[in-house]
Amino acid sequence: MMILQVEGVGKVFGGLQALSNVTFDLPKGQILGLIGPNGAGKTTLFNVINGVYAPNGGRVVFNGEDVTGSKTYHMAHRGLARTHQIVRPLNELSVRENVVVGACFGREGHNLGQAGEIADEVLAFVGLAARSDQLAGSLNVGQKKRLEMARALAARPYLLLLDEVLAGLNPSEISGMVEIVQKIRDRDVTIIMIEHVMHAVMNVSDRMIVLDYGQQIAEGTPEEVANDPKVIEAYLGDPELAERLMRDSDDE
């Protein structure tokens, strides 16, 4: 069953074609990696999928329903949640209160009592239970990333969009976060990951899509994508990324 269908989606900002005819299907239960150079349109695609932007062309179908241009809160109620590239916790609230917000305004619309129970469970799941009563603003970057994920999970999504959850983390933190992502999938949550930490996204994804200047230039298994000449060419402007793509492919 397809949980998400993106059909010919385009998005223009002024004279800039940020997305052009992006098309893919996402089966329920998969992890889809979304990669591409900076400015390729990855976050714009997330913003179209979850209702921040209405596309200029094409449509988005979620759980069999055409949701093109739906408001973000409608998408949250339908079972879509996301994290953001730049974490923005509610700094003056506690860690637990941040997650309660996610449960109250998510798919199931819980009251405060129910939301509190969900928050406690989710914080334990992501390894933040011991920091439940701390102010969110006091957490370090890695902990804030986990908090952002916990708040999204408390919304009880069917589909979770992760925007660079590994950025800024050290190797140990990356390993722990990848483990959480895999456990989320084990809970029957479908995932799309935008990521620049190539070895991690290559290892965790079932399939990958590559964007470059808003164009969808490749789709396939991680190994197929890493060896695609168009993908290597897109990364040639960043030799380090190109080298990592090839090295990750060789490690398969």
C-alpha cells in the first residue's frame, strides 16, 4: 500500500524553479532517503508535502487522499509529522511539556492527561526520560534533536519527515539516532529522511531519491544511487561528498 504519492510536483519562487516535476511513490513501512547538494530543493519538497507551501503544479496524495495544498495542521491531524533542520524547541517550557504539545495537536488530539502519558512513553523511547523536567532551552544540540523527534512522535504519525536529524552530531550520537530511526520504523511509521551524513542514510534507507536544482535525477536502492553517473556529477562540486558517496557504495 502506498502511504504517499507525489505526482509531478513543481514549486516556483519568483523566477526560481525550486522543484520541477518531482514524482515518486512511497510504500508504507519504508525508509526513503532524500539527498542532494545544498539548495537542491529537499526541504522545499518537505514543505510542499506537509502543507507549508502549495505547489504550483502536480499533486500530493497521502493515505489515498488528495491533500495538495492542505494546511499544516490538517496534515498533522491526518497523521503526518516532521522535524526541522534548525531545531526550535519551546525553550521556556520543560522537555516534557514540549512533547505534550505534540500529543495535543497531533493525529489523535489528546487532552493534557493523555498527552502527558504519551510524552513520558516517547521520552523514554528516545532516551530523554531523565531530562523530562529540564527546560528545553538547556539541552545540548544532540538532546534537542532527540526532543524534536520525540515531539513529532508524540503526534502519533503514520508518516514522519526527518530534516537532517543527524546534522551537528558526533559519531556516537549519530549511531544512537540511527538506532532510534530504525526502531521508529519497527513501530510501523514510514519515514522520509533528508540527510547529508551519507554513510548513515545509505545504511538505513530502503530506497533513495536524489534532487539537483529541483530536478529528480535518480531513484533506486542506495547502491544504485551511489553508482549513478548523474548523482556523482551532481556532487562533483563538493569533492568530499562525491568521495563519500563512492566510498559508501564500495562498503555495500
